Amino acid sequence: RRMKTGTVYVNRGQWDVNSPFGGYKQSGIGREGGKEGYEEFLETKTIYDC
């Protein structure tokens, strides 16, 4: 059989942090783990040192 997936691991306990993981197509899970996923959790802050 064929399986449509984003990322699949077999017998592997860890993943590359640059590889996004999450749902496929319209699963509603989204993507995390890649650069774009981390940026979703960040808030830009400006700090001035006088």
C-alpha cells in the first residue's frame, strides 16, 4: 500500500530540528519544529540600553 505523509520515521526516537513535523494536508495539526514553527512562538522585543 501507499501512504501519503509529510515525514515518517520507523524505529527512530529523535528527529532533526530543521525538519518540520505535523499534520498532512488539512489535518488541522499544523507544522512545528522547523524555523517557521519556532518563529510562531516568538515575540520580537526591542531593548534600549541608555
